[in-house]
Amino acid sequence: MLPQPSRGMTIDILETESSEEEFFSRNLSDHTVRFPASLDRVGEDTEVLSIFIYSKIDAAFLDAHPNLRLVAP
């Protein structure tokens, strides 16, 4: 059996400028990178979440995002 190719991770990055979005999309091209407008638009399938200083992560948010593996400021 042939090994399955890695699909990468689903990464949501909050509070970005368009130039930053271009940078992240280009440099994380092996992954699915999204730029939700706010925390309430983060996908349930998100595995990595990059937040900014105003983002508040609580237990309800974590419960609603069961695939989340990493939250990085």
C-alpha cells in the first residue's frame, strides 16, 4: 500500500493585513490557511489558531472547536 500524502493542517489566522495574508498563504502552502474576520467565524475544523491580543478564548470556544490542537498568540 502506498503512503497517503499529508494534507497539512487547517490554520486560521486572525487580525491580519492583506500583505500578511499573502505571506502566510505563500509560506504555508502545504496547509489550508484561512483568515476569518473575527473569532466567531473560526471554523469548527480549525486545528491551529493564531490570535491577537484582543482575542478571548474560553472553555465554550474550546468545546466548539474539537479539532483545535494549538492556539498561538
